Amino acid sequence: MSEQTARRAFVTGITGQDGSYLAELLLSKGYEVHGLIRRASTFNTARIDHLYRDPHESGAKLFLHYGDLSDGSRLVTLLESIRPDEVYNLGAQSHVRVSFDEPEYTGDSTGLGSIRLLEAIRMIGLDCRFYQASSSEMFGATPPPQNEDTAFYPRSPYGAAKLYSYWVTRNYREGYGMFAVNGILFNHESPRRGETFVTRKITRAVARIAAGQQSELFMGNLDSVRDWGYAPEYVEAMWRMLQHDTPTDYVVATGTNFTVKDFLQLSFEHVGLDWQKYVTFDERYLRPTEVDALVGDASRAQEQLGWVPRVHTPQLARLMVDADVEALAVSGKPWIDTVYVPE
């Protein structure tokens, strides 16, 4: 792909797990990538620092812009100046347990942020393709397996906010003829997962326990069933959705089911430890309403996009543990666990 024909992408949430992997993928395909980051007094770009080059240098392809999904006028200004071919909305308050503590903020960033972005695109008449990061949490209490035709029944402010974004994306597609799609992604993890999410909380604790720096891991519900996949593979599915001829919504999942207890066992066994000797139940990690089981049917994505998952939960747990063991060995710094870390 030449300089003259390089496509341009705008990514919200670029500093997150998915945003960093998507930026890598797009840059590898020759895209010029523009990312939205929130202003903070400390740097929060660790996941993409290895991709960044000074924009004054020739050949720079990654550009970062201050802004926020709560600021609709800023979104209009940025999109008008960047004129991207593709827009990926990955920005959100994405922690399910935290959404119970901060429901209003979750609704604003995760829900209303999407319509601000869609309306900005509509207002300036931008001809682009739009990806909305939807979530399996929208299915909530509906029994698995879940696919694109499954009824929604969210069980958290996060799930409800994502459902709002799902429907406004469909509404703008049907009402204004926009190329706008929902990627309904089931749980996807990696070594870049935030430390307070349950999988990463487990693998970091395993590394510290194996190193003698931690003796106990506090957990909540161990019986929840989830369909865990590998984040780098899932961002490829996002990209494929915007290359398809017709805007369509897709479930992205592995179709396998494992409990939190299974993930604990896989992670501890990888370093030769018995998880039951280190895990203690703490009711503070329980949610007001639980989601018992999320298992996706990604047949449409496999048939129409040619997307097939390769990494499944056992391999995922091992690679995450290995990454945390290596990171601890390199840094030599213990991870300071707090009394209460949301899952």
C-alpha cells in the first residue's frame, strides 16, 4: 500500500488492550492511524509506546489527539480535520463490576459516547465505515449459546450502556444509510489486559505467588461460565467487518465454555501449584446481579468473514501466566494488591 493510497483510521480507546492491538494491526497493513486519548497529568500510553514515533519524523504513521467521548464538539472538530476512512469506537468505561459503582459515568462514556461519535460523522457528512465495540454482556441472563439473533437481557449498567450503543449503531445504519456495524465480542484477554480484570488478576497473582511475593488471592464467584478468546485475534475480526461488502453485526467468540474456577486451575497448574491452597472467597467481589454463562456462536463471522479463533482458554491461561512471570522477573517489582480490587 503506497503513501498515496494509505487508508486512514480513527480509533477511540487506543490506549486500551484492544486499541493497542488494533493499532498494531492497522499499522502493519499500511494505515495512517489516529487515536483519541484523554488528557491526564501522567502518561497513560504504555500499551502503544512501542508503536509511537515523533510526528515530526518522516514516515510517522501513528498520531494521538486529546479528546473525550463526553465532548461532542471536539469529536466533530477531530473527525472534520482527520477525515478517516474507518472509525473504530473502542472507548468506554469497560469494567462490569465498576459500572455498578459508577453507573452514570458508565452510561455517559459507554452509551452516549457512541451516539456523539455517530452524530459527529453524520453532521459533517463523513463517508467512512464505523465499528462499534459491542459486548456479550448485552446477553446477560439469556441462556447460551448466544448469537446475533439471541434476545438481549443485560445484567449490569455496563451491559445496558453497551446495548444502547448497539441499537443506536443499527439505527444510524438503517436511518441514514451509514456503513455502521456492531462487533459483539465475547470475553477476550491477553497479557495487556488490565490488572483488575479477573483473568489478569489471576495470572499476575500466580506469578507473584510462584515468586514468593504473595500468599493469598481473594476471589468472588468462581462458577461463572465464560467464552474466553485471544484479543489479537479478535481485533482482526473487527477489521474484517469493515472490509465486508455489506454492513452486518457479528458475534465474535470461540464457542467454548470454562468457569472462573477452570481458569484458576489452568493458571496455577502451569507453575505447578494447587489453586485451592491460595484462593480465598471474598463477598465484596460479588456483583448485585450476576451473569451465569456467556458462550458465543460465531458461525456468521466464520462463514462471511473467514474468521476462525485459534487460541482457546487453556493456551490463553498459559501464555498470560508466562508473560506475567517474565514481567515480574524483569522488573523485580512486586505488584501491590489492595484490599479491594474490582473484578
